[in-house]
Amino acid sequence: MGNKEKVRVRRLGWAGVEIECAGETLLIDYVQDISQLPMIRNPDEQFPASSKTGATSVALLTHLHNDHADPVALNVALSKDAPVFRPIMAKGNDADLALTKYAETEFKKYKLRTEIVGEWEERKVGPFRIFSVPAVDGFGDPQLSWVVECGGFKIIHAGDTLNHGLWWRIFHRFGPLNVAFLPINAPIVDFPPLRPMSSIEAVMTPEQAAVAANILKAGFVVPIHYDAMHKPPIYIETANPIERLTTSLRDLNLGIMVKEPGDWFELW
């Protein structure tokens, strides 16, 4: 990718990430309001605002669940005509659309420049080369992961995907990755639209995230999608996700960088 330049990265609330490069900013799964999920939210979780209010260059959505897509927040954060790249709409009956309906309805209220992106597509915005790669949603809704290249670095953000067999293809196309933002909370979920409930985790386990990072040859993992939500019996997060991820990555000789919401770090 040529010579490297400084890239600043910030972990935001839950799965949110902010990337700064060459004076421009990119947001992934940026959320400020998850009031639609009061039954499972930990009130202590912080959701820092974008550092570039009204001046963010581009936003990426892994999927349209309320804890990953916040049209109101994006309307405030983005510059005029900044694109919002997102996966296809969910299809099906009312139960099938229950988890994406709110975000889809809110997007129609604003003049955001949303664009549906398929798997393995590329977009270019300012210093950012953006690639959509496959993901598998635990509730059956459309989901993408995103690879962002900027400043000579490659960053992957995997939303809240399940484990899948496409990590090798992602590595063959983009690897090795410098940083992998991977979900680790592996919840058992009992939501009314998803009954009878499944006893299988709806997101990767810490051990599965470590395996994915190993296949991707990630320089280090920044864990996301943990701690903010745990309300048994509706949403039961797996036990000790950070400790288990740390152990699994150490066994694979891979690095971990645990960041709290709002923390910045730099890539050189």
C-alpha cells in the first residue's frame, strides 16, 4: 500500500469505531441513541459522540439493528452529501423485519445519501478505500463486514457477525490485516420475534474471534460488542469475554488492545 502515514482510531460505544486519516473521518456503526433497546442496555455504557460533528466524510453500517445503525446520529455527524454505505434491506414478514424496521423508517426521514452495497464491492472516499466483505448475522438479517485501507494500513470491522468459513477468502483478498475490530460477547437471546428461541450464540465467541484473527493474520485485535448489554433472561452475554479472548490470542501468539469507549490510539 505504499508509505505509511499516521492514522488515528477511536473506539466508540458498543461496536462503534471512528477512523481519522489525512484530515478526514470515517465512522462505522456509529450510534448515540439505543432507546429502542431499553430492556437490555447497561445504563453505564458510554456512547461518545463523533469528534467531527457535521464534518465526517463517510459512514459504514454493518447492518440495520438499532445498536449498530442510528440515522439521527449520522444526520448530525456527517458533512453535507457524505455517503452512508449499508447492506441490502431485510425481506420477509413483520417478524422478519422487526429488528431492522425502526432504523429503516428513520432513514426515510432524513436526506442522507445512503447507498446499498453488495459483498466484495469497493468504494473510495477521500483517503479511504472501502471494501465490503461477507458476514453472517445471528438473527438472519443482511450484514456486511468492512475492510478500510488508509494511510498504508488495513483495518477490518466485523460488526456482530457469527463465525463463518469466509475468513480465508477475506485474508486471500486483503490480508494480513493490521487491526481487527471483532465482536466477542456471544449472547443467548430470547426476543419475541425470534421464537422458539435458539440456544446457540448470536455473535462470535471470544475463542471464535481469536481463530478469525489468526486466519486474517491480524496484527492485533480490538474487541468490540461486549459489556454494554446483559439482561438475563432476554439477553445473556457469555461469561468473561475479555479474559477468554486474551487467553485465546496469547495461545495463538496474537496481540490484543482493549479500549474503552472514547479511547484513541494511533497507527504508524
